Amino acid sequence: MLRQLDTIGATVYTVFGRTTDGSALNIGTTIENSLNTTVSLGELARITEFYVVARFENWSGLDSPPSNTFQLTIDPSLLQVSIPNMRGWTTEQATNWADENAVYLNFVQEASNEIEENLIVSTNPVNQVPIGGTIQVIVSTGPQDNWNIPEEPESLPTPEPDLEEESNEIPDQTVTEDV
């Protein structure tokens, strides 16, 4: 059959997806009425529409009619994204992972005595998030300042009393004028 297709011609279907930035993503090519391929969740989330380009190769008057339908089937288990343990990751690593898995990140800064500054402490949720969902990511600001913990006061020297007698007399504040 393949030799016959090579001889008399075939319709070649190329499936494309238009992405959010307007570029075309080549999803795959087939001469069958179906195409099975794998597209990453990140790519799938950025596709706004699908279209098929049909071209005729070795055309000799016989061709198959172009398809006017397109069916996209997504495995339901792929609608949830498993979240890895990001503890100790950089925000750049987390952002790259989120882009590849079609999820959003909300970074929140928090002090941590265990994790270095600018590294991830934890995520919420921890296990799974729906495609297009948001993960709250706690990023370390470094160790917590101890300014609010009271320190032992230093002992201050006690002033010595003045042993000289104090005079109870009021100084003369009389004003005189020369006339």
C-alpha cells in the first residue's frame, strides 16, 4: 500500500497550533486520518487554536478529500500537574518548571533559619495543581533578625552621692539701676 501511495499520490496533513504570541507550533504530520503525538503541557497551554494544512504529494489526479474536522483528546490524568519538592530550588528553576507545566507561581518572601536567602522553602499546595492553576512559593529572606528578642541588660554603674553640703540659700538676684 505504501508503494502505491508513493506512486499515485497522497494527502499529507500537517497539524499546527497557533500560540499566544501568534507563532505556529508544528504538532505533527500524517497521511492518515488521525495523528497521535505528544505535546508538552506548557506548549498545550499556550495554543489558542489548531489548524491543518493539507498538501498533495505525487499528485496524479487521485487524492483524498481534505479533512474538515479536528479532534483533540487529552488524557484526564494529564489535567493535574504533580508538584516536585522545590525546597532549595532557585526562583529561576521554579519558573522554568512552571512554564514547562502550564502553571503559575505566586512568590511570597519569608524568613527561614534553615534555607539560604533567595532559595525556595516550600510550596502550597505540595502535591498537585490543575493545569493553569497557581502555586504559592515561599522564598527565604534568610535568617530571621533577632531584634525582638530581649537581651540581658548591661549593669550600669551606680552614681556616687555628692558628699558636699548643699546650700539652701537663694542667690541674690536684685537688679540695681544707676540714675
